Amino acid sequence: MYIRTIQAEDNSDIETIIRQCLIDFGGNRAGLAWEDESLCHLFDYYNQEGRAYWVAFDANGKMLGGCGIAQFGSPEEKICELQKMYLIEEARGTGVAKELLETALQFAKLHYKVCYLETLHNMAAANKFYKKHGFRLLESPLAGSEHFACDAWYIRDL
């Protein structure tokens, strides 16, 4: 398995993976990543200062999934958001998510003080994963959240 930053030619494959994951967990609806304008052009969205997106591949070059970091709120708050962390079903529980998360948090530490994320409670394995890796469950979203349909919010100091 290897991880690298997203390239323009990855846009279609990672969009397909994200959309399939959202369908699998009932996330193909308003108020979630499903409707994000950036979903079809993640390379362009993350190719900016303070943002990055990584994709993971197996030894044969098959894309397994990815995750991103972008600023959340105003720059002076120094809060980033872990975004669009999705894996194909066969890659879940294999350590790929851990490697992606570690890569993302290393980058985040260079630019931010806190990492925030939004998800769904029915993504039980993901919720357990975030808690295992130092994220604390919040009672409500941070102000400025665009994903009004999310029902689980986490934060972690960097």
C-alpha cells in the first residue's frame, strides 16, 4: 500500500469511492458531502495553501480511498477539518485508514492547532476509529458547519 497527494487524474476515481461509501451508509442526501460542489474536482479544491488530500493505493495500483485537511472557520482560530475520509469496503479495517489519518494529522500540525470532523453515528466503525485516535465527541457541531445532516462531531488537539 502507498499514499500520495491527489492528482487531477484521481478526481473521478475518488469521487466514485466517496459516493459509493455515502450510498452504503445512507449518506446520499442533502446536508452531507454528497452535495459538496468540490466532490467532482477534489484536486482543485485541495490544491491551495493549508489544504491537502491524500489517496491510498494497493500494491497493484488500485485506489483504496482517501482523506483531506482544510481550514475550518477563520484563519486566526487555527482549526482544520478532517474531510472526506472514505475507503472502499475491502480496505476497511486493514490499517489503511490509520495511515491516511497519520499522514493528514502530520500535515495539519504544520498549519493548525485543532482538528475537527463531522460524520454520522451509523458509521459505527468510523466513530470507534476516531475515538481510538484521540478525537473527543462533541455535543453539537462547531459554528459554521455546512453539513447540517451530520449527527456526530469530533475534535482533537494537534
